[in-house]
Amino acid sequence: MANNTTIKFDQIIGDINKRKFTPVYLLEGEETFYIDEITKELEDKVLKPEEKSFNQTIAYGKDISPLDIKMAAKRYPMMSEHQLIIIKEAQNVTDIELFEDYLENPMLTTILVFCYKGKKVDKRKKVGKLFSKYTHFTSERLRDYEVIPWIEKYVRAKGRNIDAKAVQLIADFLGNDLGKIANEIDKMLINVKQEVAIITEQHIEHNIGISKDYNIFELQKAIGQKNFNKAIQITNYFAANTKQHSIIPIIANLFSFFSKIYTYHNIKNKPKKEVALTLGIHEFFVDEYRQASTNFHPALIEQIFGFLKYYDLRSKGVNDTGTDEGQLMIEMVVRILRIAEIPTQLKIV
């Protein structure tokens, strides 16, 4: 299911491809992938290569004043229908309110693009309302449950197919940083021959460097199944390779995993598709969360949350005199597995 960000993004890209431009673009927000993609599309489509030397200007917010930007925007293009001005890192432009007069009467032959990353212009102020008259795009980070459909859509848009396990592996390893995900997928697809029907875990392992056997996804699965030997085997691998497998992101991933199991207990009677959407997982993996929920009841999960917080603090030096990071990992996973053996009605002190 597409969210408002992806819908608006598709609309803007569609308009650019039809050469339906607006004189001002404000591209703002936390998810830089969409901002970069729209900017690149404008660079590719507004001007022909031979027109760019005279009619394309790219500047950085910290290096240019509002007055300089407005003066440049008021120029006429040379031997071209438009001129394109892109202000990267526009969040560093001082006094964005100084553009109010230009926004009230912009040059229609100029396409002025503000890449306002990590921040938003206040829409309650006059300048924000004026920006809203043009293309005002707010790029929000995807929620966890939106990442998997996004990966599938991105791979399909490249003319390829990918299986559910490979998608989940990418999502678990790379999180919701779309720029990073897209970059890794693009590099992988260069190396995977076009005739390969479906991208699998093996392709992910060989081209992105995520082990199909020793990764956080497999650790979560082993813990959910109470497979002590496999969970410790993976943890030992992590402990021996802490540069690639730091304890802090592992704790964060385990917290997310147990949060989903906790949520599953409240939605387990709903349709499988709805459960998958709520948990932010592929429908293929719902059965694994069902199994994990039988091993970890809410009362136990609440205590595991306490463990994870405890080890997070220790890993950051709180009440710990320097225990080896790998040893902390092993100790943490053992405690989680041990608690799964305790009957639900017993309370651990």
C-alpha cells in the first residue's frame, strides 16, 4: 500500500516526465532519497545537455545568500525555454522568509529548486503558504511496515523479481534508509545477470555482503523457535566480528522483533494479510511470528524489554567496567533463551 509520500513522489516524477514544471520546488523532509531522485529527474529533463552550461546553476545553501539566489532567478534563460537553479542543502540558507517577495511573483522561465533536507518550512508562516502554491513536497521516512513493499516495488521497477526471504534480509539489515537500500540494490543488480529469474538470499549474500546464515534475521528466527544451539552459534559469530555486528544495532533489532511478537498477541485472530501489514513484515513470515508468540508470552516479553535496556546501558558503559562487547552479546542472548523456558505464570525477580 502506497503512503502519501510515495503517491506524491510518483505524481511529481510523472509531471516532470511530461515536462509539466512549476517555477518553484520546495523539497523538504527527513527522507533524502526522494529529494535526491526528484532533483536528479529535474536535472535530466528540464534542459538539454547543450543548454546546461548557460542555464543550469547548482549552489549550496551555506555558500549563497537569498539576494544572490533571487538575482539569479530573475535572469532570463539563454537560447533555452528555461533556466534551472538548484539550491542543495537549502536548510542552511539564512532567512528563508526573504523569498516571500519572489514567491509572490516568480519568473516563469526559471525553475528554482530548494533541497531542504532534514527540516521543514513552517507552513503556518507566510513563506510556507507561498511555497505551497507551487510544488511543495515533504519527504517522510517510511514506517517499518512500509519498507518491504517499497523494496519489492523498487526491484520490480528495475524489471526484476525478488523472493520474500531476500526482501526481508535487506529490510532487516539496512533498515529504512531508502538511499542506502537503493544504492545496494542497484549495485547488486549490475552483477546479477538479467536472465536470473528471481533474486534470492544467495544473491544478497554474494553482492551486498549480508550472510544468509549469520545475520540478525536468522538470529531472531532461532530465538523465536527457542533453537538454543543455532542462536548461540550465530551470536558467537557476531561476538567474533563486532566491527561488522555491533551490539547496539543488534539490541535495537531484537527490541523491534519482540515488539512485533508482543503486538501479534493482540492481532493474532485477524487475517494474515492484515497481520503482515501491521507488523511490517512479508506475509510469508507471519507463521514464524505465530510460532514465536507461542514461545514468548507478553509477560515474558515485558521482562525481555528490561533485559535489552539493561544490556544497552551496559554496552554504553553504565554500571559496567569494560566487559567485552562480544561477551555481553552472548550473555544477553542466553538470558533471553533461558527466560523462554520459564512458565508464563512465574514472575522473575
